[in-house]
Amino acid sequence: DKLTVSVRDHQYDVYVGSNTYELFSTEYAELLRTTDKIGIIADAHVAELHLPLLQKALAHSGREVSVKIVPGGEKCKMPEVYVECQSFLLTEGFTRNSLLIAFGGGACGDLTGFVAATFMRGIRFIQCPTTVLAHDSAVGGKTAINMPEGKNMVGSFHQPSAVLFDTDVFNTLPASEMRSGLAELVKHAFISDPLWTERLLEKEQFSTPSIEWLEQELLQGIKVKAEIVGEDEFENSTRKYLNFGHTFGHAVEAASGFGSLSHGECVMIGMGYAFLLSEKYGDIPEGFTNRYLHFANNNGYTFGPVFSYSFEELLSYMQKDKKASFGKMNFVLLQKIGEPFVKEISSEECQAAFEEFKAKLK
Ligand code: NAD
Ligand code: ZN
């Protein structure tokens, strides 16, 4: 199944399903013909498990394919790895007519996108995402690497030429990474659609879904993301809504040193907190937060980390959030399900909600 993303004058297709890489011999044969060299930047874990699948699909292109393996997961976004990738392309003789392919989760996609955005001032790239979370990260053109001073601090906007989401690689995805991606999926439902939200909250075995179900849901999630990005590529207005659950979620993620919990699992925590605020400052009915927490607990998400850090510690991270301006915290909240808005919340209000949140979790 496919979906078209339009950002300004640039359009590209996102395919989700089994055998998606076969499109390199059909839909994208022409693109490969107009490229002199192809470079795959592959996450080490993913390469070990699935690289032959992609290489086989590219073998018909008649183009030379070079592979650069980068550390698995978030480590590939270190500046050293970025520089290594650029040197690799230069020594391998890549030019402005070359093509890069990102093969891995959101981390590898962010790195590869930024390498592509900056190599010779920008070359084309294709996203071949391998995690459920990447339905979020592979669409929209945000690319970045991390600095010792902070995550995603150096980056650019660079839209891919295509996104080929092959669900055959999901069979090796760890359960925590599945939960991580599904958290962003429910986020897309919460900010856009009450009926879809109902369906997800009532879904049995939500965190161990069938591939057929997942494909349809991911397409829906990508549609929400694509519409928002099409409206507001540079995050001046509605793109902010995609940060629902992220202010508090990021704080928990940062306090835990990025590692013990996946990004989406932290966002799941953050959305609980944001629902509580939405009960207070929006029209979300009282009791909805409890229902949400019940759903999350039933599906293997944990809220333990909320008790591991002091409010002051979490607050310091929330105030450093990229959405904060002049030290004030701007939260994305929901007026109703499907109706996000941005509200400035004082640190006192945050603290009161934090105590209530802990009481609910006990
Ligand atoms: P990830 O890329 O770190 O991958 C998670 C782990 O799963 C890694 O250890 C990886 O090696 C492994 N893995 C990936 N695919 C696998 C597979 N098929 N089988 C087995 N193991 C596999 O994590 P992620 O959650 O995909 O992405 C998170 C990153 O995405 C963060 O760096 C975040 O900043 C970024 N992100 C970017 C955007 C954006 O708009 N650009 C949006 C959201 C998140
Ligand atoms: Zn996120």
C-alpha cells in the first residue's frame, strides 16, 4: 500500500508492506538508472539480520553498491560516525549524482538523512526503515545527529526521494522496540481522530499485533504525520502537535540517561502526564487518564521511572526542551481527542500535576 507525501514542490511516495524492496526493480528502476553509485548506510544489528534482503533487491540495478556499517541504534548519531560516513563517500568516489539508502531504525535514518543533506551540499536518499517507530521518523524530512551537549542538536531538513517500509524485517524487532513504535502510533491517533483512538484503546493484544493489522495502522499514522508536515514543514505551527507527550517524556528519557527505556516507552509516560494536564486545562473528561494508564499497563508499558526522579530534576530537563522559550514550558495538550493545542504551563502547575500523576500511578 502506498501514500504520497507533498512538501512544498517536492513529492514522494511511502510504501508499507511485504516485499517492498522489489520496487527497486520497478517503480524506482529509473531513479537507480540516473544515479552513478548507490551507498547503503546500515545499522549494524539490522545489517547482520537483514542486509542480504536489501542487497538482493539492488543487485538488478546494474549500479555499484557500497555498504557502510554504522553502530547499531542511537550510537550511530555520534559526530564521529557522521564524519566517517562522509570520508567513506569521498574515498569511494561518490558524486552529486549518487544515492544513499538508510537501512535501520530512526537513528540510522536521521544520520543518513543528514549525511545526504550535507554531502556535496545535498544528494538524494531513500529511507528503508526497519522499526515501527520509524513510521514517524522516516517521513517529514527532519534529519540530525547528536552532540555531547544534546540530542538532535545539529541537523537539517532534507526530504527523502522515497520511503520503502518493508514489514518483513519486523520479525526480529525486540518487544520493547515494538512498544516504542506503537506509542508514537497511538500518539498520531490521539492528536487526530477520536474514532481511531477508540479502536486502538479497545484493541486486544495491542503490543503484539499481526503484521496485516500493523500495516494498515502504520499507513494511517504516516498519513497523519504527512498531512501535518505538508502543512507546516518547518514547525511554525501544527507540526508542534506531534510533540504530544514529548515534553515530560523527553525529561524522563534524559533523566534516565537515554537507554533503560526506549523513546516511545518514555513518550507513553509523557502522554499520561499530558492527559492529566488535558483534564485540567482542556475538555478531556475526568477519568480518561485512568483509562489510558490502564490501557498502557495492560500492554506492557511501565511507569516506574516517574518515581525514580525528583520533580526538580525533571523540571530542569523540561525547561531545556527545544519547545520551551524564555524558560517557559509549552505543553501540547488536548482540548478533546483529535484537537491538540499548545498551552504554557508554569512550574508550579507542573509540580501540582506531577504529584497528582504519582498518586494515580500508585
Ligand atoms: P533505533 O534506530 O535506535 O533502533 C532501535 C534498536 O533496534 C537499535 O538497537 C537497532 O539496532 C534495532 N533494530 C532496528 N531495526 C531492527 C530490526 N528490524 N530487527 C532487530 N533490531 C532492529 O530506534 P528508533 O526507535 O527506530 O528511532 C529512534 C531515533 O529516531 C532517535 O534517534 C530519534 O531522535 C529519532 N526520531 C527522529 C524523528 C524525525 O522526525 N526525524 C522522529 C522521531 C524519532
Ligand atoms: Zn517521538
